[in-house]
Amino acid sequence: MIRIINVTLLCTVYSSICFANQPTTALQKFVPQNWEIISQTHGDLNADGQTDTAIIIQPKNTKVHNRRLLILINQKNSLQIKLSKQIPNWTYRDDENCIDDALSGGGVSIKNSVVDIAFDAMNSCSNWYGESWTYRFKFDNSQFKLIGFEYWFVYKTDGKNKTYSGNFLTQKLKTTQGNEFDDNVKPQISWKPLKPILPNTLEKMTLKDSQDFLKQMIQP
């Protein structure tokens, strides 16, 4: 997930998570009382022609920090929980001045039978940076296996950016350097081998904050 962000967006102060949704009737039974859905997506995860669903839920009480990712597989037109995983409390960022909630510009999405879980860290007080990172999983042998990742970083002062795109299926890491503010700057692209990591399933992995994300993904 490479973000195209202009100066106005980089300087915007996000006031809240803007993607909250009320649960539909089909999802209501999976959402505890006084909880809400803050991100949801739909798509066929297991290639059976049925529409599956993934949601992130949290208590409506903002003082209670407890987020969960639920992946729901459609079996004979009935959704069943395939995975329930805790979303780390660092995503709230309540103790960090000027850093937005890590799900304010991210969340869960499904495309081409792949589940993406995206986080970001936009510093609204500083002119230094903005960043985002994405874990990418595919359903394989009843597990959600890590197949790739994206990490994007930009300096807000001059627009210089760097994107790491890792593909564990091809075991290749693509690094792109460019400029968000100047279309005349030709991106510089380099490739390196990418080593497999363990654990490599959503069930067992720890979802890391930005400073530890690349260390988790890229092994020396």
C-alpha cells in the first residue's frame, strides 16, 4: 500500500477514527454489547465463491483499550469465526502527543483473496515525517500465511520518501526512493533478496509498532 499524500493531507490533524460502522444484522452477533466496528471489509478468502468478512471491533467506551480482529468465513451463507486476534494497545497512542490513532488511516481490507492489515503514524505537530506499514496475508491450509508487506516513510519538509515492498513468495525486497511533492523526481528502485521469517502466520505473529516493523520483516 503506497500512499500518495499531498502537503495539505500531511498537515491535517485527524480528530478521530472516521471509519466506524454500525454492525449489520449478519455481523451483530459477533459484536459484544457496547462494542462497535471500526473497520470492515468483504471478499472471497478461500476461493469458494462465497463472500467472507473481516472486521476490527473495540469497546465504545474510549477509556477501555481492547481491540480485536475477527475474520469470518462464509459457510453455506452463514458467517463463522475463523480467526480472532488481539490488536495491540499501542494502536491507540493516547500517551503520544500529536501522533494519531494508528488505525485512523488504516484498518483491514480484502483484495484478490488477500487480507491487508494497515497501520500509520502521522505526526501532526512535527514537520519531520509520516509513515504507514501493512501486513499482507493469504488463507492457506486453514491458516493466514504472511506473503508480503509494505512500509512507507516520508519527510514532510522536503517530500522525500522511501517505500519497502516485500514479497515472501518470490523472496524479493523492492526499495523505492522518490518525492511526494515533485513528480519530476524519477524514483530510484533497488532489489535485494528477502529471507523468510518465523512465525509467519497471522495466528502466531505479533503485530509490531513502526520502529520494530522493518526489523521484524527484514532479517539480516
